[in-house]
Amino acid sequence: MKRLGFIAACAGLALAPAWAQTDTGKYPDRLIRIVVPFAAGGGVDSVARLLANQLHTQLGGVSVIVENRAGANGVLGGQAVKAAPADGYTLLFSAATHVLAKEVISAPPYDPQTDFAPVARVAEAPLMLVIGPALEPRNLKEVLAAARKEPGRWTAAIPAAGAPSHLATLLLAKQGDVRFTYVPYKGTQPAVVDVAGGHVQLLLDSMISLLPLAKAGRVHPIAISSARRSPLVPDIPTVQESGLPNFTYGSWYGVWAPKGTSAERVRVLNQAINAAMAELGRSGALASLGVEPVTQDVEQFRRYVTGFVAQSAELLRSAGFKPE
């Protein structure tokens, strides 16, 4: 309710220009580039483009473009932003995966918490658990029971190391007291194709990515990871409803600037992004993607990342994961 109240308050500001006179003059007064470290058309890219369009209005007509720099599990885009001038005109829009580079890469090219300036955490979205359509279990309790009975048979697809799908699957196994065999993939698409084909048994990944295949009957939806049901799929229960009352997990998206970007410019960006996301939430543009806006100030975002990294690192360690 607090979040909704803040969103409502911000919505009224969404159409007002959000620039400021800073120590280096009026900002922003030229094109802002948002780097997305993944291919066009995915969930991260879709939210980034909605934000860019709304920021154009929020910033009084300043041009905001999205540039895709895909590769190396998001690292190439991160490197491009790290090397950019710290002037507030080049930003990184990425998923939670960005902050776990040190936990999943043996020799990461940067430290996500010290080499970037956190700007805003903007949105979160639930994951969906799906299984192959030919499998007999029809709900989560049956899936977990079958996995306990035949642990060697149940394999889980992992689209990317350190991604929310990976961590949520580890948490599901831990709380469900099961042991899956994990099969790594390079992205959601090849993973879900193998689930549909019966080559691996289950996948827990972005709901919006899996929903079309679930509706087409190519995979069978079991549960979603959020604390409450999604209005996009009201008939699909949550993991909590399905027998794991302490389970909740979701993907989230954030914006970062190069290290050294002035605090004033970061503040301007934070306020503009919060107002833009509030307007997107009010208009319903995010709901069609199954995404909910998040509004946090810079310090709240920084503290959130610190806690998220610590929790995720412990989960990876307990599962015996080794950085590669």
C-alpha cells in the first residue's frame, strides 16, 4: 500500500519536466543513451524502451534512446557504460544479473557495486514455473513429490548463471527439499524449447517470456513466484499457495550510471525515472508485461543491492556453485 501511495503521488508529476540547474549547468539538455546489455525484444529491453519513451516526456522533450549491447551474459553492455563519461548521459538498464558479476564470473571485468553509481530500481516481475506437457504431475506438490522419489530423473534448465531464474530454482530446491540436476543454457529460448520437447523437466523463468508458450500448450504452467497471483494468469497459483509458504522471488530491473557521476545528476535521474515509472504503472503499460513499478531513492536502491548480493551469494555457495 505504501508503494501504491507513492506511485499515485508521483503520477501527478509524470508529465512535468524533471531537469535541474546543477553545478555544471542545466541538466539534461541533450540526448541520453540507455544501454541494454541484452538483445532487443526480451523482457529487459521491453521495459527499458517503455521507460525511454516516458522519460522523453518526463524530461521535457529530451531525446532518450535505447542501445542494445548484448553478449557475455550482460557484461559487454556493462563494460560500455563503465567506460563512458560520468556525465549522466550514458546509463545502464539491466536486470538483477548485473549486480552478481563477482559471484558468477571467476574474473569479472568490474565490480558492480563500486564501479557504477546506482540510480534507481525501477520494476519487478514474477517468474513462472513450467514443466513439459507430457509429464504426469499437474501441480507443485506433485512435482516436488516426484522429484524426491526419482531425483536422478528431474532436471532443471538454467538459462543464465546468476540470473533470477537460477537463484529462484536453487531456492525452490532448498525449500522443497529436493535435488535437481541443473542443465545450463545460453538464454531462455533454447531452455524452454528443451522443456517443451521433454529433454529437461522444468524451468523457472520470467513469466512474460514463458506465458505465450504456456497459453499455446507447449509447456504446462505450475505456479508463479510472486506473493500474490498475477492478473495476467489469475488461474495459476503462487508457489506459496502450492505448499511452500515462505517462497517468494522475482526478477527486478535497475538503472546505473558510470562511477563518478555527480550526486546532483543522479538525484535528477532518480526523480525523473521514479515519476516516469509511476506514470507507466498508472497508464497500464507495465501491466501488459506482468511488471510492477518500484520507486526507491538512491540510498534505498544501494541498500537493496547490498542485501540482495549477500543473500544471493549465500544461496549460490550453499548449492556448491563455482564461478566460471
